[in-house]
Amino acid sequence: MSWFSFSGIAKEIKKIRWPQKGDLATNSVQVIIFTLFFGVFFVCCEFIISMILNLLGVIG
């Protein structure tokens, strides 16, 4: 357990690759688009299912 010491932790921290601004912006835009897409998808699914149930007379 050599990593469980201050020097081991310092070595591990130095190995971390922090994202660049461009990568961070690209990933953020991808997450926002993904979230919006699935938000719209689930709203559409709920609308279609409620329409079908309304046509069948299950809900009024």
C-alpha cells in the first residue's frame, strides 16, 4: 500500500489529466444536448401514451 502515503498520493495526483477548456466546453455541450433530447423524447412518449389511453377510454 505504497500509494497510501503522502508521497504516493502526490504521485497519483500528478497523474491526473485535467480537461482543457476546449474539451470541457465540448463535453458540456454534448451533455446539454443529450439531456434536452431525452427530455423531449420522454415528453413525446408521455403525450403519445396519454393520447392512446384517451382514445381507448381508459382516461377521461
